[in-house]
Amino acid sequence: MSRDFKDPIRSRLRPGLLAAFAVLVGGMAAVAAPPPPTDVEATDRPWDGGGVVEVTWSAPDVEGLEGFQVWRAMTAGETLAARSKARLDALAELKQTAYDNEYRRLVDVEGVAPEDARMAADKVANLALGQASLQKDFGAPATATDDGSSLILIDTVGPETTSKMVPKLLSADKDGNPVEYAFVVRTIAKDAGGDIEYSGYSTPSEVVVAKAQFLNLTRAPLLIILLMLCGAVLYFILKARRGVALKIRTIAGLAAVDEAVGRATEMGRPMLYINGIQDMDEIQTVAGITVLGRVAKTAAEYDAPIEVPTSRSLVMSAARETVEASYLTAGRSDAFNPDLIYYVTDEQFGFTAYVSGLIVRDRPAACFYMGSFFAESLILAETGNSVGAIQIAGTANPSQLPFFVAACDYTLIGEEFFAASAYLSGQPEQLGSLKGQDMGKVLVGVVLLVTVTVATIGAVTGSESLMDAVAWFKSTVLSG
């Protein structure tokens, strides 16, 4: 925002704010040794999300210049809060002092019993507190100006710096009124004897409001990255729709589904499918339902029974619909048995105990664990392993992956689990989306590798330009 403030903004200033502020800093400047900076201006940073003001100044011609201090005036809200806190602290100290003095007088001088002295001292302290509370300015900060303004040190910068970005400012208060800021700058210099001296405060800047703009161009790098990611996804989707074969890495756990179902058919034993212990609001549960559709379709084609106990009633409903649709797709709707898909209990270890007993009793030929698992993962996997079942697991919980890897024949690790729907369906939209996301990960990896290399070289060589580039990257791309 320019220094030429419009009347609607200036009309919101409290009477005498800038005048009192100028008197405060001007009086200090009169006794300073080095001259203060001149032409101090505060402007709202353009095309941003608000909350940032740039302060600029002209450096004085002075020997032994060491740097500058940037200060800002407290806002009306900050001043009120500071005065209130100072007042409360002063009242609390007054009460405690009055209590201590009266208690010691009664006990040490008059020989009053401690219990009686405490009661009497408490009355005296409360009386002193009440009298002080009636004084409007009791405990007010001594450094405040006539209108309550005082200064906050923002930063100290080097002698070559003549500007400072001040972030984390408020654009408006809780009532929606603009919050106005004013700034001053001090000079730091060494005298002939090598002692540090500070100038007085400069003339305060015009007040400024750190407003949010219609477009926040500081986030332009994120927009570019978003467009690149979306472009990659759309490119591969269109490519897949034109019939171009997209190479997808073989996921061993999903490729083994036919093997597991075939083994169950040969042995004449059922299959067991566990969809985790979380509800349908968990993305891993949704991914598990997707895999269940493929397993159920294969089971229908092989005429192999599949049992699906669940720990959530909503998961049971979703699983029934999915399995029924899979049997219908396979042309075996008559073989669908909804009684094999049922609800057990929400209790974690109650469900675990039931499933473990079911595995021991029925000795399934294949066990699938697809979803979100916790402490029950090792219990279920070890129980299935003890009956000789072929086991395929998939989860995105890193803490449970070691148990599944150790006890199961195949394990879908992390994103392999979420890629199952695209891998199993073969639909162009899903395959293109999967490939586009992979390209996005490659892009992010390359960007991070380049920036880490630049940061390392800049730190080793001391290059200011490289470190400035790294700082820009962190403040724009990484900060979001």
C-alpha cells in the first residue's frame, strides 16, 4: 500500500496516534549520537495473501556503520492487551506484598498466632487490592505514549540492508476492521573507541494495512507444479484411451490371487477375506473392498466359497454389495451366499479372537488381509500360517508391514495397495491416473534433489546467490 492513504483508512486512526508516536521517537532521536535513517516507508507487499509489509529506508552517511534495527508500533489491540497484563501483574504483586508485610508484622512484632495472622493479612491484602483496582492507570507500562502506543523490535539487519519484509501481520481484527501498522528504524554504529552506539528513532512511516490481494502470486510455483501434475495425468489418460499400452509394474501379491483361489478350489477348502478393522471412512478399507471385488469374481469363476467376517456393520453392507456384483459379473449370481459375509463385533480383540478361532476350525486354504490393521495383524497372520494357508496381505500402516512380510506369502506395501484398483481394472482412466501420479513423484524427486544439491554447494562455497535461491524455494514452494 502506498503512503498516500485514502480518507476511509485514515479516518479509522485514533486521534493523535501518529502525532504521539512521532513525539515519542523524535524525543529519543534528539539525544542519539549517530543520525537515524531517513525516508522510512512501509508498503503492503503486492499480490500476496496478506500479512506482509515491506519496510524501506535510506541509510545515513556515518562512519562505523554496523546495521539497523527495525521497530514497529504496537496496534491498539496489542497495546490494550499489554496494558491489561501489566495491570494484572502489578495488582497481583501489590496484593502479595501487602499480605507478606502484614503477616510478618503480626507474627514477628505483635506475636499473633500464624493462623490468625494469615486471616488478618489476607483481609489487609484484599483491601489494598480493592483500593488499587479503583485507580484507572495503576500498573500501566511506563514506556507507553499518551495514546498507549509502544514499540516492538522486529529484527536487526546488516549495514548493507535497506529493506525488511515483516511477515505474520494481521490484515483485520476480529471485528473485521483493518489493522494499521507504523514502523521506525534505528542506526547502529561504532564510535571512535569501538563502542556500539544507537541512534534515535527515525521519523515514523505512514500507517499501512497488510491487505490480502485478489491473486496471491507468491503461490505461483505451487500453481505451476499443480498444472504439471494434472497435465501428466490427463496426458496418460488420453494416451491410454487411444489404445496405447501403458506399462505397469507387476504387483506379485495381486498376480497371486488366481494362484490362491485355484489352490482353495483344488483342496476343497474355503477362503477367508479380512477387510481390516476400520470403518468405511478409512481409505484403506475402501481399497480393501476394491481388491475384494477381484477376489470374489475369481472365486465365483472357480466356484470356491469365500467367507468375509467384518468388524463394522457398514463394511459388511459394502462387502455384500461388492461380492454380489462380482458374482453377477462372473455369471454365477445363483452361487452368491450373503450369509458368508457377516458382522462380528466392533471390539478389536473380540473380532481377532473370533477370526483366529475360525481359522483354526475351518482351516481355510487362502487368507487375505486387506485394509487397516493394528496389533491384531501378527495374531491373524501367525494363526493363518500355522494351518498352512497361502496368505496375501496389504496395508498402508508402516508399523504392521514387518509382521505381514514375515508371516504372509505376499504383501502389498503402501502405495501398491492403493494402486490395486487401477492394476486390477485395466481401465484407461485409472491406468492413466496411476502413470501421471508416478510422473509427479519423479518431478518432485528431481526438484528436491536439485535444491538439496544447490543448498549443499551454497553452504560449502558461501555463495549468497545460491542461498538466496534456497531461501526463496523454502519460502514459496515448501511453505505452501
